[in-house]
Amino acid sequence: MSTTQATRKAPPVRPGDRVFAGLSTGAGILILVILAGVGIFLTAKGIPGILAKPDEVKSGQHFLPWVWPLVYGTLIAATIALLIAVPVAIGVALFISHYAPRRLGQIFGYLIDLLAAVPSVVYGLWGIQFLAPHMVPFYAWLNKHLSFIPFFGEPSATGRTILTACIVLAVMILPIMTAICREIFLQTPRLHEEAALALGATKWEMARLAIFPYARSGIVSAAMLGLGRALGETLAVAMVLSVTAGEVTANLIGSSNPSTIAANIALNFKESTGLSVNALIASGLVLFIITFLVNFAARALVERRSEFSGAN
Amino acid sequence: MTTTLSRPVDVFDELRGAQLPSWGPRAVFGLAVVVGVGTYFLGLGVFRSVVLAWFICLSVPLWSLAIEGKRKATDRLVTTLVTSAFGLALLPLISILWIVISKGSKVLSTEFFTYSMRNVVGPGGGIYHALIGTLLITGAASVMSIPIGLFTSIYLVEYGQQNRLARWIRFLVDVMTGIPSIVAGLFAYALFALIFGDGIRLGIGGSVALSVLMIPVVVRSCEEMLKLVPNELREASYALGVPKWRTVAKVVLPTALAGIVTGITLAIARVIGETAPLLIIAGTTDSVNMDLFKDRMATLPVFAYSSISSPGFPPGPSIDRAWGAALVLLIIVMLLNLIARLVSYFFSPKGER
């Protein structure tokens, strides 16, 4: 016994193995470095913009009063987009996973995924040239009948309003939310569904009793991922609104609109120089922190339920 | 025996209660379609006829409420709502495809693909410079992202598995998928501005920005594919005395190749349409620029954006070119998606389809 123990040597470490392990580990660590680099470089370039005096930047304002309306616009646009998209996404996911015939369901899934493949500049074009003009009569109607709600004040004549931008955003975040919800709905234990049906539940009662309780945290994280997308989406909002300075207003269908951080950067970056660029980068840092927190929370929620994995 | 067998249907009917005829919902749906199409041709407008047809569909739950009771009526109402949610989601897709194809196909010509915008005022000109820029920048981004992404996924599956570093990488890669594209552009700008000074515009900067967006997508899809490779294959290879790195290179990667190619193609399709980061760091120009490391570089999405945002005078031809560029971009992205699906369909190992 002892002799065999003594003669067994550790397996030789081959140079090929060492190189390969080093390469893989290095690549993994590089990703962490890149993520840290995003934060560090934005901070390094952004701090002069935060500290800039009003007469040194194009906006003529201190950083906080300048960035606040943009944060307001970003949050309000993303929230409304989410409010529009979540019910539709749950409905579409439920339709694909449980209502459509199984074979057709997969094809329908591909169709919805196609929406995710459309580049954001195409959404922007569609928003300006198709959606905005078609929304004008609807906004006039909203103003005529619902003007006691502060959201529906004096309507814009072009239809290029924050609400139009929100609808475009809602369409853009729909596919990812649908994909995640669909994935979780399909993972509902078959026995739970069949037990509900065997007790005489209708299909909707089955969904309420078996699918939704199981999928709740997944739906929440899908919504938060959608929120992250909506917060960071740039071009569609920039093209639809095309305002250089946003303002804080409750009117969602007016001609003067709140702008979002991302859209503001895209619209102003070309003409800015010196400290104004730093201020834009600092606003980008604010956006990065907001989306990072939202995504972090969403992922932490998914991690906590380790049974659910697969959708990303 | 015979008597009970001859009358089971009636027994069930008594137990089941009243029901809508099975053709009921279909008949109402058909009626809704007919009314919708009819009123559209009578000149009611698309929006109003669709809404009218939808309200007709809502009569199914009401009918059911009268005959079948509340529970069944709710069920039918939800069925109607869920189905119309799907229809609602399809509307923008159809409308986008229709408008891009109808407006974009007007400008497609040989000139559109082979000329740049240099010295073009008014009609004419093309997207040659933007096409070259998109291919170069996306190509360079792929060259950077694919090795990093692939090796990271190899680390996650073959080396790290469940240790702390691997768990952190996995978590942060997931978070990284949510980085806004404009932030990636600002990062690339901040990086190159620190090296080369302010106001820098470089093609390669666009590639760096796109890599930040592309790497997490590559890592996630490759990791999923490597995980699907059965452990028996690895163990058989080890049992023959093959070192670990050769096992990964010769056994694991070839087995997962179809899935990896699919994932990478989808990742390219995702970043090739990105506009915001390229607007920040690559800028736009009217001439052909083949040098990634020098000067501004036009790309398709930025070309489409700047053609519509600053069309010049008269604006017509420029807006037409924007639609043309959007159509070309859409075709490229759809083709990449199609290729990805075909590769995974035809080349994945049997049993995984």
C-alpha cells in the first residue's frame, strides 16, 4: 500500500495546459477589468464636467440643475414604456406558451423575436415618419375629453411627443420581456397545471393558480430588464423628440417635452467642446449608475431563485 | 349495460351545464374580420375599423356570460385579451417592415451601393462609404470580442465552474448586457480622449464600444452551448490520456461548434445595428475611409440617422436615402438572424434540435 502511495507522482503539468488555463482565466479577468474601466474612465472624464462653473458650459447651468430634468425625463419615459409593455408582454408570452397551438407557438415566438432584431435607428425613422403623424388625432381626442388629467394638456401639432417616444420604447422592450416570460411560463411544472385543470379550473384559473405564482419573480426581473433597456435607449427617443433642452412638465402630449439623458447626449455631443463634453460624459455616468443598479437588482432577483435559469 | 351506454351524452350535458356552440367564437371572429375589412373599404380608416372589429370580438365573453356563467365568461374574456395582445404586438412589426420596404426599395440601385456621398448635393450618391465603415468596424469588433468571449466561456465551463471568481464573472457579464449603448460609446470616447486628446473620432473606437456590447452576448451564448456538451465525451478523452487543453480544443469545441457559430452570428446581428456609440466615437463623413485608426468613419446606422436629422436642402432625396440605408441595414440584420437559425438547425448534433 505504502509503496504504491509513494510511487504515484503528481500528473505532469503540460505547458499547453498552463497556457490554455492562463488564456481562459485571463479572458475572464479582462471582462471584469473592462467593466471596471467603463466606470473609471467615465468618472475620470466626467468629474470636470460635474465641477464646471455655469459660464464654462454650453447649458449655462450648474451640473445638478442641468441634469435633473434629464433624469426626470429618463425615468418618466422608461416608466410609461414599462406600463405599456408589461401587460402586453405577459399576454403575448401566455398566448405563445399556453394558448397558441404548440407548433405555431414556436413560429409566433420567432416573429416576436424579429422585433428585437430591428435596429434602433429604424425604430426612430418609423417613430418620426409613421407613428408620430398617426398619433396627432388621438392626442387631440385625449386633450378634448381627458384634459382634466394633467398628463393630457395642450396637444402637439406634429405628434413628436414624449408619449410617442414611450410607445416606441415599449415596442422595443417588448421582445426581451416576452422572451423571458415565455421561458418561465413554459417551465411551470406540468403537474401543477394538470392538477389545477383536474380540479375543474378553467384555463385562466389554471394560469392564476399554477403559472403566475410560479413565474412571479421571473416576471418582475423581466420587467426590470425591460426597464434597464428603456432607460438606456438612445436613438429612438432622440429622433422622435429632437429637443436639445428638456424641461420638467407633466404634459405628455405637448410640443415642449422632457428629454432623456441618452437622447440629450446623442443630440448635443457633436456640437459640444471642452467642458460641455465632460458634462455630457458625467450625465452618461449618471445613466450608467441608474441602469447598473436596475440591472443589478434584476439579476440578483433571478440569482435568488436558482431553479430558474436559461433565459437571459 | 346497453341503456347506460346509449345515453352517456345526455348525462354529461346535464352535468356540464349550458355551453356556447363550438362554432360560436369562430363565427364572431369571422364576423369581426368581415366588418373590419368592410368598414375599411367603406372609408372608415384603418385604426377605427380595427377597433370596431375588436369590440365585436368582445361580444363573445358577453354572450358567454349570458349562457355559461361568470367563470367561463372570464376565461373567454382572457382568451380574447391574450390573443389580441399578440395581435397588438404584431402591428408594429408589420407596419415597420411594410414602411421600410416600400419607402426604402425606391432608392435601391447600383449607384446606391457603389457611390459614396462625396460632393453629392441633392439626389444621387450612395451608401458605399457607410457600408465599408460598418463592415470594417463590426469586423474589428468581432475580432476583439470573439476570442475574449469564447475564452471566458471556456473558463466558466471548464475551469472556474462554481468557484467564486466564476460566479462573479457570470453575474457581472449578465449586468454588462444591460449597459446602455450610448454609455459604451462614451467609454470608448473617454478612453481614446485620454490617450489622443479631446475631440477624437476614430473607427477603432467604434469597434471598442461595440465590443463592450458584444462580449457579454458572446459569453452567455457560448457558455450555454459548452454546457450542453455531455460530460462523457470529456471523460472518454481524459481516459485516453489526452491533456485537458487538447480535450477542450479537439472534443468540446467541435461538438459545440454549431451552437457557438449561431451565438456569435446573433451577437454580430445585435451590434451591427447599433447607432448611438458610433455616433459618439466614429462620427460621420461623406467620403470612403478604409483606415480604422485614422479620422471619422461613416457607418450605415449613423448614415441613416444623420440623413434624416440634417437632411440639407431640398430634404427629399436625403430622407429617401435614409430609408434606403435603413432597408439595407434591416436586410443585413435579418440575413444574419436567418443564417444563425439555419446553422443551428442543420449543423447541431442530433438530438439537440
